[in-house]
Amino acid sequence: MHTHFDFDFEQMAVPFAMRPGLARLPDDACPLTLLRPDSQLFTEKRKVFEANASRHCVPGFDPSPAIDSIAARTGNTWSRGLFDEKMPLETAFEEDFAVLGGDTGTLPWLCVCVPSHWAPEDKLGLHFDAVHQRVADSAALRAASMQLVHLVTAGACWERFVWTITPSPRYDQHPRRHARAAWPAAADAAQFAAQCFLRAERQTFFPVGRGTRQAIFAIRVMLQSLPAAVDTPAKAERLHDSLASMSDAVLAYKGLTEAREPLLRWLKARAP
């Protein structure tokens, strides 16, 4: 069973562009989602946690204030006191987490189970700019990296969304745990799309305490079969136009080069 998929297709840029896309949230917002134990996401996250592969920390960094900040955003439903007992952070929430330091612009701590084709251990301690070094069409994003770091670590709450299409039904797409899934061999566009999934991420930032110049970076992965996600002509049109406007570099980065043509045919048939 997949978790609830509530991605807003209006978050798809037309024309597509790699951009921050940050939106301010109310300061008392609680951008976390409790994880259902009967979900596929729970099963996958627990497997990574039990393999001791979820957490990565720069030597000497204390993540306790960050974990306390996560607990403070959830009321009484979860507390750090359960951390070493029966409800680890990994399986308490749908979100994965990282700490972003405002003074250094680096990631000193990560608690990530279901990355999207990136290895958390390779990002530990890196600057925000270096983390996005290989992202296609990201020159403007990287040029403004420190301004963005200062913005999201200044004490306010922010959110952004990213999305892609994948042939894999897995949440965990760590490149060294799982080989990239192959696209369907079906020649018919409808059969091709039926074997694909829309993968979206809600990424949020909220402060670690007051005056720390640190922020929690929370990543909630949502996954749904493509035909179920694209359930209206308006959604088909939006996805078609965004996908059609992607540059060759973005298509290659997202692994969509081979899939774009059959996906566009399928979406065009479903659009108004």
C-alpha cells in the first residue's frame, strides 16, 4: 500500500525550469506526516534503518537539537524519548531529514532512507553548491546558493516541490542499493504509461530552535501509478506541457530521454 499522494499539478512549471520555487509557510506550520505501519514506505524505510544505513553525521556534530525540533513540530504524537526505544525517527514519519547549517551552508547530519538516485553518504559535509553540482541546468540555482541558504535558515518555514516520472515502484532509489529500473518495452503508449509512476517530493525547511542558523530539511516522497495520478484532462495537459519543455540536459539528468516520446503521446491523448 502506497502512502497518500497529494501532489498539486500546479507545482509543475510550464515551461519547465530548475528553480528554487520556495513558498513561505506559516511559522506554526507542521510540515510532517506520520508514517503508516501498513505502508510500503514503512517497510522500505525500516529495512534501511535496520541495515544501519540511514544516518550519517559529521564527527563532533550533535543532532539532538535538530531531533528535538522535529519532535516539537508534532505535538505529543512523537517525542525524542522514543528515539532509542520503539519508534525510531526513520519509521515515525514519511519524511527523511537533513540539517542545513546557515553559517557554513553544509549538511552535517542526514537521516535519509529513500533518496531519489543520490547517495546521502556522499553529500555529508558538502556545501549546498557542491550538493547541486551535477544537477542539470542548475547554474542560476548554484549562483544564488548562499542567498538561498541564508533565507531558509533565518527562522522561517518554507516548502518546495520537485517531481519526475519513473519506471520503478520503489521509494528507495539509492544508486548503490538498487540499479536504475529499465523503462517498459511496450510500443503502445498506453501500455507504456501503465507501467510508470509519478514520483514527487515535498521538501520543507523549518528552524532548529531559535537563533541557531540551522534548519531541518525534510523530504517527503510521494509515489503513485501514472494513470492514477493523471486522472483529469487538465493534469494530463499540464504534465504534457512541462515534460515537452524540458531541455535535453534535464531529460538526461532525470533519466527521461528514452521515455519522453511515448509519454507525450499518451498525455496528448488524455489532454483536452
